[in-house]
Amino acid sequence: VAKDQGKRTYRVFSPDMNKKVAEYMWLDTNLPRALEDNQLTLHYQPKLCLASGAVLGVEALLRWNSPERGLVSPLDFIPYAEESGMIGPLGRWVMQTAAAQARRWSEHGLDIRVAINVSARQLADTAIVHDLAGALETAGLHPCLLDLELTESCLIEDEDMARGLITQFRTMGAQVHLDDFGTGYSSLSQIARIPLDMIKLDRSFVRGINTNAKSQALVRSMVAVAQALNFAVIAEGVETAAEEEFLRKIGIDHVQGFHYAKPMTADAFEAWMAEKEKLRLIA
Ligand code: C2E
Ligand code: MG
Ligand code: MG
Ligand code: MG
């Protein structure tokens, strides 16, 4: 492409590409180190039942505490991890850590489902079933306490393979949830062919839902489709009481978002649960 601009402006990389290359080189050295030096951690964000307020489970969200950069968002390193193949070891670490945490909670009488995010690249490797079974067994966790959040991109690359893997996960006892629903390129007929437990409405549809008539119509029809297919529905990114009110009106089952709690460390989550229980007893 650069060549088309003529001899005088011949460039191999644009400045933007140079920046991306430099960033990938930095990650190439530092991400493997992060894994070895225990710089990775999981934060947990509660998912609640809208009708009862009960906590159904948590979503485990990856965080990187970099000595050089501080807290790095998964959005800044997951794409690289997917392209480079680092998502393999990273994903296994997430499975093992989340399973161990759920087991510790269950030993302390807190039977809480833990959801982990799985990217398309991880599903392309069929060893994932084996890895997952290994993580559960090592932790001593019953698979029915584990949820897997897959995005639509997991379904479109190789639908038959995705359906096969999802069936295996569900046979093991784990639940499979479709993350960021509405943002990908999967078709409704495709989703109807996949055995899912829950659809997770992307937060871009939830933002301002109480005031935007177009979003309301969209969300209403998405919920209707999901319910017609017998999938439970959770809304992510709920930030206000007004958004919650609208979601309640249209019959959404579950909610997650800053309005209830931000992602927190395991310790902070336990304290949050204890506080919630205290308030419940007083009421
Ligand atoms: P996601 O799976 O859709 O996770 C939800 C994201 O929305 C999280 O961002 C969460 O902190 C944020 N969020 C939750 N409630 C609210 C809210 O009310 N308002 C706003 N503005 N944001 C909210 P986070 O933790 O930065 O994660 C971003 C994405 O990175 C995740 O999106 C997921 O796709 C990916 N990711 C995170 N952890 C992992 C992991 O362990 N493995 C893989 N493969 N991907 C991960
Ligand atoms: Mg997710
Ligand atoms: Mg999501
Ligand atoms: Mg999302």
C-alpha cells in the first residue's frame, strides 16, 4: 500500500504500525514474565438476580499488575495474547486460579458460581476441554460451579467445532454463556443452533436504555428472541437505578454492573458479601 504513494514516500510501516510493533515487542518480553512472576490477578464482579437481589455468581476478570506500568487493562493485552498464542498459558492460569478460588469459597460455605472468559483462539485448541477438566480436578471444584463466557466470534469461525466443544463443557456440568451479545456477527439462526444457558446483553445496549427509544426497541426484541430460545438473559454494564428499572420492566432475569458493584479482589468480594448479608438480616 505504501508503495502506491510513489517512490519518494516508500514506507514499510506507518507511524501507527510502528507504535503497534513496539507495543507488541514490549508485551512479548513482559507478558511471559508477568505470568512467571505472579503479576497477574483476578478481580471478581457479582452477578445478581434482578427479582430477589440474590448473588448468583461472579465474573472473573483478569488484571495485570505491571511493575513498570501499574494496573494494565485486559483490553490492552488480550488481543496480543490471542495473536501470539500466549492466550493458551494465560487462559490455563485463569481457569486454575478461578477454580481454586471458587473451591476456597465453597469450603467456607459460600457456594458461588465463577464465570471465566474464553476467547475464540482458546476454543480453536481442542485441548481446552482437557485443560478445563484438569483445572477443576486439581482444585477439587464441581463443574456445576463454573460458567464459561464465550463471545460470538467463538461461534462464527467454525460453528460445528464450537457446538461440539460447548456440548462437551455442558456435559461436564459447566454452563455456557454468550458474552457481548449483539456486538458480533453471528446470526440469530446460528445462535438458535448452539446449546447455550444464558445470553449476556452487551453493555453498549444498556447504556442510557431508560431514555433512548431505539435502544429500548432493540433490547426488547433481543430479550424476546433469547427467551423464545429458552436462554436466560443477563444485562451487563448496568450503572443506574433508571436502567435497572427499565430492564426489570422488560423481564430481564439477571444483572451485573457498577450500579451493584465493581470488579474487586477476592477479599473485597467476601467483605461485600458479608455486608450484604448483614443488611439482609437487619431488614
Ligand atoms: P467482558 O467479558 O464483556 O467483561 C465486562 C467488562 O465490563 C469488564 O471490563 C468490566 O469491568 C466492565 N464493566 C462491568 N460493569 C460495568 C459497568 O457498569 N460500566 C462499565 N463502564 N464497565 C463495566 P474489563 O475487566 O476491563 O475486561 C474487558 C474485557 O477483557 C472483558 O469483557 C473480556 O472480553 C476480556 N477479559 C477479561 N478477563 C479475561 C480473561 O481472563 N480471559 C479472556 N480471554 N478475556 C478476558
Ligand atoms: Mg465476560
Ligand atoms: Mg461482556
Ligand atoms: Mg463487554
